[in-house]
Amino acid sequence: MPMEKTFDPAAIEAKWAHAWESRGLFRPHRPDATPFTIVNPPPNVTGALHIGHALDNTLQDVLVRYERLRGKDALWVVGMDHAGIATQMVVERQLEASQDKRTNYSREDFIDKVWQWKAESGGQITGQLRRLGCSMDWSREQFTMDPHFTAAVVKVFVDLHKKGLIYRDKRLVNWDPKLKTAISDLEVETHEIQGGFWHFKYPLADGVTLDDGRDYIEVATTRPETMLADMAVAVHPDDARYQSVIGKDILQPLTGRRFKIVADEHADPELGSGAVKITPGHDFNDFDVGKRAGFKPAEMLNMLDGDANVIQTSDGLIPTEYLGLHRFKRDGIDGARELVVQRMKEAGFLIPHIVTSKEGDVVEHDAEPRTIQTPFGDRGGVVIEPWLTDQWYVDAETLAQPPMAAVRDGRINIVPKTWEKTFFNWMENIQPWCVSRQLWWGHRIPAWYGPRPEELNGFGYSDGPIFVGDTEEDVRAEAASKYAVSPQRIFFADNASQASARWVENSINGDTVVLYRDPDVLDTWFSSALWPFATLGWPEDSDLVKRHYPNDVLISGFDILFFWDARMAMQGMEFMGDVPWKTLYLHGLVRAPDGAKMSKSKGNVVDPLGLIDQYGADALRFFMAAMESQGRDIKMDDARLAGYRNFATKLWNAARFCEANGISASTTLAAPAATLPVNRWIIGEVAATVSAMETAFAAYRFDEAANAIYSFAWDRFCDWYLELIKGAIDDETKAVAGWVLDQILVMLHPFMPFITEELWTGLGDRADYPLITAKWPAPDGVRDSDASADIDWLIKLVSELRGAKAELGLPPGARLTAHFPASLKGRTDKLAAQLDRLARLEAISFDPAPAGASAQLVVEGETITVPLEGVIDIAAERDRLSKALAAAAKERDGLAGRLNNPSFVERAKPEAVDKARADHAAKEAEADRLTAALARLG
């Protein structure tokens, strides 16, 4: 059937997405070919397609389809992350909507509800990725909570623990008091909050005074409530004001706690008084100062519970009136912060902030107003509390060494190279990785707590022996040996309270050991760090692992370089003995049109599905690839999206032209024989485009590869070749044109898979040979230099002539006389038919041009003269062009003045400066064009 007149993206997208997947064309099926493997960054099971996903997955699909066309056995692993916090929150909110809550259920029953939610509502993003055209192996879709993946997670934890690379420690974590769990840095958002900066007097003990006679040290803080757990005051070791009191005691006013003044470079002599109160249990910097001062983490004071309410510290010195208060004011009730400030003020230890009004009045305030960078949990939405607690940690410093060596020796190639410095800076200063989370949904930590050895007939304590194993049977054997009891006397409980009941139930029969399981689950990033090999079936020694590990490329946003990419490198090299991927490509962010970062709060988020509905998936994909320039951020641009939609329409119409003129699918991979210059030229252009694209792909220049095929398809093929052959389509030309169109479809397919597959099938009877399984172009012909020179000259001449007509206000079809140098006679004779049709010259003369006004067309150094006397009103045209030039030059110079003004460039919004630069460039080009037009008039 003939092609539809109108290009309809939606119809062909749905058709081909189903056809490809139903025929299994995304699965690796070439066992004798070189494998090519990519794993997708697994989106959250709770997620929906956002514009970052659209960029990330487009780039992956471009590479996978390109390598598949090149004959490789391509596997694109697809799957989803269980997203511990996000998923648990979704299900808890559903319960809340029914006036229900998680704690009404057992852990097992709640997890059953999560699985039920996943079956009914989870994973909508996979359908959205299909709409984008992602050629993933959907038959092997992975999930980080699948049984085989859980087995891999448990093995990694147990093996790392045996090597001493996973351990339990007391350290500060980002604690979310709403979710009641530790969270990662990636889940912390910093917001600017209007707060206060309070100044207090901390009295020196034992009659000690400063050199200036003061009997106190002034400290300032944005978190006065934390003084209830202060353990030191720090001053800089070189600060002359405090040299005499270093090592002396402070007597904290509210608690009566005595602690030392310590010397530490953390204290900045230039900031405030230069003295800093140190609360190691509630501030990351203070934690480090405390350790340098000699405090062990177990000795550091914790003044808050998991809800951020005040509890008694281990020294018992917090006054009773503070106990149970929330850290902040809540529901109109003052919190610990307000009470601390009030009591310090009443006791005369608050130093007021004094402000003089415009009228000269002196006003005292409790605190100096400050804009404070405050950490919030991205999901809980409350202020994060640095909290001292026992958690499981990975020795990231040890695991980081092999990946760093791999980047240095080239086994891992980071693209762009500029990210290597950032990678090394973080890896060389890496901190222990907290991997435990206080959730129910996730991989349960395979650790059990037993009783202290001296209290055998008891049940587990968190400070007793810890047993880690793959199964309860492994743990049972180890515990029986540890406690010297029969394995039958080892019992298991799911939690501490259950352990108590289990011990009472069984202890009557003699020595009884009850172990209870750690209630925590593992950080989501811990399991996703195994993605490159656990998705292939590891720890089973499968053929899939052997064939597809290491992966070839990982494409990732730079923002998860450390949270995911670096951790995959650590775990891959630790457990597989090789890098997880050979190349790590880091792309930038997709930003709003004004360059701002997209966020829901700003209301500038773009829905990629809406863009697909409006422009088509092919146009969105091409936009993403064409704008991706080695990790630079991409600005959304509807005009460009519309342009790429028009590109698809232009290609569609070109295919319809071919169909109407008897041009159909090619039957050969090699270029057809060609004698005509125009056919020899276009075959050479195909070869040049293939070479340019292969060079670009090798360097991961998605933009250059996309622009190479765009330029060839739109400019060389549609605009010129089809025009050059129009009216002269013989059998040779039909064969060449059909072959060239096929090559365009193959080269464009990685970027625009839907329209290319539709045209490939529609132009030929090859239903059993879909484009996705075709071969990448391999034109044998060397570029024909003579044919290329002739056609390139013709294109330049016609372009110059058309430009001159437009500048002079002549209609495109106006027939003119042109005087050529005699040296061009052979070329004009050879191209006479094309010159007549495209240049629309009434006559070609090799005689000298007559005197008078004329347009001078310079083409490759040769001047062709077009007389204008009697064609246009020379004087009027010169006057028109002169006025237009003056106006353009005036605007150009005005914009140049603004851009040369440092005040404008430095103070104006970046988007205003960018617009001024673009406007200046446009006016400069317009002035140059008008100057050339005036020069043509002679």
C-alpha cells in the first residue's frame, strides 16, 4: 500500500514498540558475535519517567542500537530498584488514607502489603520507557528484591564481614526524625531557612579569666538546644586571645557540666568570637573535633531520641524540665530551643543582638537574624538531625583503592575526562559508608545478636557477640561453637522483645541461647552497587556472567557518580576481580529554558510523556542526543523539538517522493554502480557521513553523530540530491537513490527508531528483515573527487544565486543572465541540465559582462557576474540596503556596548546576558549580509 500522506508519530510508535518486543528483537541472539553490554541505572519502583530518565535512556539506546547494527550481540539489562524509603512511604501513605498504620501489622504482613502494591501499581516507568523506544531485554527484567538478587546481597554482606570490610560502629548519621531512619547524603536537600545566630557567655571555672579580664568565653550558635550535650569549647591553637586558657575548664550554665577548652584548627579566629562550642553527638564537624580531643564515640553525649525529643544524657546532667521536649517549637508549644534561650537569658548568659533603628532607637534582640543552609530529608520533609547511633559501615577506603588504580591505568575510561579530578578527590577522602537503614522494606541485614558470654542463659544484646551468616543454620553452628552448647539449644527470634519470650519459653530445659536478628535493612545503594553482575545471575557461575561481565559502558548522570557509580566499581572489583564497565560516561542535567534547575517547587518541571505526545518520541530522542555535548547541561528548547519533528516530517515526505518516482528499497549493502556525477557524489557523501558518525561514536560525541546524519539527510539528500535528480530519474538513479535512503534510515535508526523502521518496511518487502536487525553501512566506494568537486561547486553557485535574489528582492523563479569565466566552460557544459533547472539562468555567457550595476558571485575563487541593469531599480535598491544596513549596524553596536560593559555582564541575569549575545550575533550577521549585498551592486 502507498505511504500515508501525513506522518503520524503516535500510530507508528505503538505499532513498532509492540512488534520489536513481541518478536524478541531486543534479546541477545548472536552467540558467535562480540558481546556488547549496558545496564540501565535502575529507576525506583515508585518512579515515573522524568526528563533526566529521558536523556539517560536515550543515550543508552542510541549506543545499543548502533552496536546492534554493527553486528554485536547487544544486551541492555533493564530493571528497577526496590527504593526502600520511597516505597515504604508510598504504602504507609495508603494505609494512612484508610486511617491505618504500619505498626498495626507485623513486619511480615506489612511487607506482604508492599509486594501487593508492587504487583498492582509498581513499575509504571517500564511502560514509559517502552514509549521512549528503549530496546531493553524486557524478557529478563530485574528487580533488586528478586530472590536471586537477595542471594547476591547476602553473599556480599557476609563475605565483606568475614574480611573485616563490614563492621558495626557508633558514628554520626543523617537522621530523619519523621521516617526514623538514617539516610544517605543524596537524600538530603539543603534549603535556605531564616533563622537566628545566638551569642552566649560560657563561664570559666575555678576563677580563671582571660587576659582581658573576662571570666567567660563568648560562643555563638544557630542551634542553642544542643548546648545540653556540649562536651568542649574549641579555639584555634594560634589564637592569642585564648592561649592562656587552653586546657582550662568551662562550667556549662544549664547542665553544670565541666569540660575543657581544646585547641583545634576547626575554630576560625576570624568568625565571631573565635570560640566554638563542641557537641560531638549532634554535629559532623564537632564529631571530628571530639575525636581529635580524645573522646571515643561511645563516650559522646546523645541528647535526642529517634523522634528528636530530648532524652537524658549518659551523665544524667540535663535538667528534668527539658526531658521529653521536642528540639524545636511544634504545634504552638515551645521546644528545647526556646527553653534553652529563655533560661540562658534569665541567668544573664545571653548576649543580646543590638540594632540601632533609622530613628536612632536602640533595640535588643535575642538573636542575630541569619539565613541558614539547613539540611532537610527529601522524603520526610523535616530538618535532618546529625545523630549518634550504632550502624553498619563498609570500609569504603579499602574498597576504593582498586577502582582508583583502574581509572589511573585506563581500565576504566571516564568521559568526559574532566570528571576524573572530582572522582579522585572524593575517593581519596572517602568516609566509611553507612549501609544500615531503620526500615522494614529492603534486604534484611543477615546479622544476629547473642547474649554476653558471661550471661549465657539470657538473650541477645546489641553489645554482645554478633553472628553473620548466609543462613540461620550457618549462624546456629557458629553460635553453638561460641557458647559451647548443643546446636539444638540455639534459638532464633525476630526481634529483642520476641527473644525475651523465646528464652523464657525454652530456658527451663537447660542452657538456652536466643539470638535475635538485626531489625535493620540495607541501604538501597548497597544492593544497586551489585547491578552490573547480580543482574547477570551472580553468584551463580553462569554463561551470562562470563559473556557479559564486564559491561562495556555505563551511562550515568554525574550526580550519582559517588552514590552509585563509584560503589559499583568498588563491589565489582572486589567480587568479580575486574572493572564493572570499561567506559563511564557522565552526562549533565536537563535544565529549564532559562537555565534554572528543574524542581517541582519552582513549577518548571517538564513531563517527557507530554513532549512525546506533542512532538513524538523520535523528535524528543533526537533533541536529547543532538544537545548532549560531553556532559554539558542541556536547556529545554521547544523550538528545537519542533524543528526535529519537522525533520521527521521532511524525511517522511522525501520517502513519499521516492515512492512516487519508483524508488524503492535497496537489495545490496554495497553501493550500486554509478556513472552520473550526481550519483557518484551522493555515494561519496554517504561514505563521509558514515566515517564522521563512527568517529563521533568512538569519542562518545552524541551531538556530533546526530548532527552528521541530520546535516546529510536534510541538506545533502533532501534539499540537494532529490532536487538534482528531479526530472531525470533513470534506472541507475533509482538504484542509487533507494540505496542512499536505506543508508540514511540505518544511520538515523539509533536516534529515531520509530520513523526509520516504518519507512524501512514501507519502502520494501522485508517484513522478515526489520531495520533493527539490519547492518550498519559499509560503503566500499572511495569518494569520487571529480564528481564531488563538480556537485559541490554547483551547490555553492545555486546557493549564492538564490541568496542574491533574496537580498535584491527578486522572485526565486526570476531568470537571469550570467557571465562565467571561460575556465568554467567544461564544468557548465557537464552540468547544463542541472544549471538550467536549479539556477534558472536564462543564458550562460563566457563573454565579458557589460558595464553597469551587477551582482558579483564569488564561487571557489571564480567570479560569476549577473548584470542587473533593467532587472531592478539600482538606485532604489542601493538606498533600501543602505538604510537597512545602518539600522542593523546601530543595533549591533548598541548591543556590543552593553556586552563590553562589565557592570551589565556581572550583574544582569545569565539568561539576559545570553540573549544579548545572541541578539548581537544575529545583528552582526545581518549587517555582514547587507554589506555583501551592497557590494554586489557594484
